Amino acid sequence: MHLLGLSDAQRSEIIEILDAADRFIGLDHQIKKTDQFSEALAGKTLGLLFFEPSTRTRTSFELAAQKLGAETILLDEQGTSVQKGESVVDTCRNLEAMGFDALVLRHGDRHLPFSVADRVDIPIINAGNGTGEHPTQALLDGLTLRQAFEHGEGAGLDDLNVTIIGDIVHSRVARSDVHMLNALGANVTLAGPSVFLPGSRDPDWNARTVTDRATALEDADAVIMLRIQSERIAGNRVDMDRYIDEWGIDQIVVEQEMPSHCRVMHPGPVIRGVELTGAVADGPRSLILRQVTNGVAVRKAVLQKILGDL
Ligand code: ASP
């Protein structure tokens, strides 16, 4: 079983992972820190192939795997024969031949996880494929929303209004979030300058699109802010001062444009002073560090599902 994206994920499958992640969080609270290691995935070896920068995703996969008793080996472009011209597919086939049990893959090429999954018999977990998808980020976002709005075990996100603001078209987080939010019954609004919005007939983006911040925020229960993916933009750059003015969230926007219960999320890295001011990122509406905490639990649940028994 692979986890390449959420476009075909069923509501029940997503809820199963969120419920398991919630149970891991419950366990972490019960067990003393020194006892936190489990043997659930003892004897398994996970390859972490990160060919693009990552802080949270890489570390939390590693931590999750180790806390479940698995071994992890990290590979990046610098230290592998990919730098000498070997294809990533060949690298992955070699790792499979060595006995790796699963591979977590981050790469700038959208098609790569699919090509690898076609050529190996071990599970591939997509940790971000260019502008494609970032399924575990969306799962941790779903868990964070479910906790924040007290939708308990077994529940989805029915009728929650979630707005995603920023560079939507280049964002793998937005794409996976939209699939997750649709599957769990939330109402999704995508907002940003029109160069960052998908075409209204694009079937991949089943959501309302809005081009002004006040409308995007007026009914929102939660807003997910996104970084501008400068590394993926060939043309169509935006004027930064204007972008911050029209789309950034500071304390004044919080007070004047957001409902009083609306929460703020961000997948990281946050560029303080662009998407959000520091005061908002660190303020009482922010769920950003809760997302990071949930990232470990969700990745434990995913690994347990794929490599163990859930
Ligand atoms: N960390 C997220 C990703 O890898 C979001 C971002 O980089 O802006 O897609």
C-alpha cells in the first residue's frame, strides 16, 4: 500500500488515520517520557529520501518511525549517486534490494512518486512532490481542525468553513488540503491574487474562489495561510508590498476582518511579515505549533497503517 496523494482517499480512510493519530496523542500523555518508545515497528527499516529542503516533515517522519521502534536511514541528493547521474527510480530499487521496508520520498518532480511506486514492491509515502501533493500535511491539518473544533473520534469536518489564502496553484499543501477537506465535508474557499488561483473549471480544485481578503475571511472558522512558492514560480511574480497589504494577516486584519472564533494555521515555513505578522503567528488564534505536534502523531498513524497493523 502506497500513500501518494489524497485525491482518491475515502472519508472513512482519512478518519481511520485521524482516530489512530488521536490515540497516539492520548498515549503520549499517559506514558512517562522515558517509556515512550514502542516496539510496534521493531525490525522495520524506513528510508527517508529528501531531495528538497524540509524541516518539519523529515524530522517528524524520523521521530515517528523511531518512536515506533523502526530504524530510519536518511538520504539526500548530496550523499547519493543521484548526484552522479543515477535515476531516483534506480536508487529506490537498490534500497528495496537491500531490504528497506518502505520509502518516504520528497522530490521536486510531480511524477516521481508514481514512477517509483510502479517500479518497486515496497510502500512509497509521498512527502511532497513538487506542486503535486503533500498528503501527510493535509492529514495533520485535518487532525488539527478536528481537535480545535471539537469534532471527536469518528467525526469529519462537516460544515466547517475553511479558507486557504496564498499561492494556491503552486501549493501541494493546498491541493492535498482541498481533497482532505472535501472528503471530510468542510466548505472550502481558496483566496489570493488571481495569478495564484486555479481556473474555475479545474476539477482538481473543488472549492469556491475569492479574490479579496475580507470576503475570504468573513465566514471563516479557520484560515490556512500559505507561503509564496518562489522556488516554483517561473513568471507571474507579485509585488510583495502590495501582496502583504492585500493578503497578509496582521492584528488589525484579525480584529476587523475575521470572525472572533476564527483560528489561524500555516504549514510552515512561516515567512513572518509576509503571510502573517509574528504577533498573529504567536497569538491566541494560532494553531501553528499544534499542527507541528500533530505532525508526529499523524506520521506515526500512517507508518503504523502502512507497515504495521492498524
Ligand atoms: N512545508 C510545505 C511544503 O513542503 C509548505 C511550504 O514549503 O511552503 O510544501
